[in-house]
Amino acid sequence: MLIDFHTHTTASDGALSPEQLVDRARSRGIQLFAITDHDTVAGYRAAAAYYSPSEGEMSLLAGLEFSCVWSGATIHVVGLGVDCTHPVLEQGVARLAAARIDRGNVIAERLEKLGFPGALEGALLAAGDSQLGRPHFAAWMVEQGHVADVGTAFDRYLGRGKPGDVKAFWPTLAEVTGWIVAAGGVAVLAHPLKYKLTRSKLHRLVADFKDAGGEAVEVVNGRQTPEQTRQLCRLALECALEVSLGSDFHRDGPWTAELGVELRHLGSLRGVWERWLPAIRSPGDPL
Ligand code: AMP
Ligand code: ZN
Ligand code: FE
Ligand code: FE
């Protein structure tokens, strides 16, 4: 059985519209599917307006992926099954939308100092109705011929530790986790290995996440090695957290994972999906 609890659409920085993503997920045979755009539920809302499943068809879950800061690092927290109309969530989303514009201004100022004027206008144009993010700055830099491709834009100007890596505007880990919980959702710590934290710092992050109401860690995020999956399952076990699985699909490409993750037996670990798929207990092989 395939599920996917981490995906992006054009409402943030994905390439497929919510409608196209739903069609893709259905054609892949996915049974339980969440749309988790960066800092917005607009992707889920459009998908839900387009798709209302009949009995036995793919279920669609409301979701989003909040950006936040913890101990100087940018962290992502996925919210699953949230009530999109909850005022706390709506205020949080509005705060992030404003933060993304303010941050965009700073990124543009920094790029201008490096000899690339007009970045904010360009990135906003690239973003259209989507939540503004560094990928839109990257797209603009490629379009202008400043860099050959998006990867180079991140490597030189926008990636971790580069001038365009501005995180001053994000809310705290405790805030975004609290918003998800208040809106009746399950908070999942996204891709814990991507933050490049030491083992002890990662355990501190997870402890603070749990204190804030976090319930699960993502043990599969797109393409990763079996050793990484084992490491993350150990983390979930040691910290007594549930686990989640997602492709983090943004677009087709040679390095990206296809939509859908095969559900596997998790030993004593509990999957967040058991809330929505109570009948499933021992699906297939161990992770
Ligand atoms: P932002 O939300 O504006 O901080 O942008 C984060 C997004 O940028 C991530 O979710 C990825 O989609 C993308 N991204 C981050 N690092 C890279 C990279 N090195 N190459 C390409 N895309 C990246
Ligand atoms: Zn993204
Ligand atoms: Fe992420
Ligand atoms: Fe993501």
C-alpha cells in the first residue's frame, strides 16, 4: 500500500498544481495522501475543492509544512489533519505569509549588494500566487542568466550559510508546533537528518519538539539510504515518537522521489497513519 504525507504543489514551490498532484497521486494508486505546502493550506484547499473521494478511493488529508527556527537552525514541522479554518492556524499562516515577504526584501537587498538588482520583483513574478521562497529567487537568477541552474543558485547564493539564507523572520519551533496542535493536527518533525545537527543536538531538538506537543518524526523523506531510515527509526524509538513517511515531492527529476511511499511493518513503532487507516497493522516487510 502506498501513502504519502509530505508533498508540494504550486501553492508553494512545487511544479504541479493541486489538481495535477491529486490526479498523479490517484494514478499512482496512493490510498492516503496529504498535501503539505510550505506555510500555506492553499494547496490542500484547492485539492479538496477539486476532489471528493467516494468510498474506497484515495483519502486526502489537510496539511502544511511550517518553517521555524530553533537554536539558530531553520527547522520544518509538518502538520497533518489540521482544521484549516481554525483561527490559530489562520493567524499563524498569515504571519508566515508576511514573514516571507519581509524576508524576501532582505534576500533581495543582499543579492543587490552582490550585483543582482531587481530580485524581489523577479522572484515575486516567479512566485505568482505561491508563497514566496528561495526557489523563486533561484528561478529568477536562472532566467536572468546570472547562474546556469537552480542548484548553482543555491550553492553560491541561497543555500545554507550563503547570503540569501535568511532565517531571522521565522517563528519558533514551539510556536508553530503549538499552532498545529491547537488546530487539531498532528505535528511531525520533517527530515531530521537534513539539519546536519550533532546527535546530542538532534536529541535536544526532538525533546523540545515533544515538549511543544510534537508527536512524530519523519523516518522516510524522499530518496534516502536504508541506513538513514534505520537511524531515524532508532531516533523515534529512543524518543518514543510516532513515525511518518513522505516523498517530499516537488517535481519530476533524476534526483527526486516519485510520489508515494510503500507502507511497511515498523515493529514496535507506531505510524501516524494509524489514525486515518486504523485497519492496517502488519503491512509487508520491515523497514
Ligand atoms: P525557503 O522555504 O524559502 O527557505 O526555501 C526552501 C526550499 O528551497 C526547500 O523546500 C527546497 O525546495 C528548496 N531548496 C533548498 N535547498 C536547495 C538546494 N540546495 N537546491 C535546490 N533547492 C533547494
Ligand atoms: Zn519546498
Ligand atoms: Fe522541508
Ligand atoms: Fe517539503
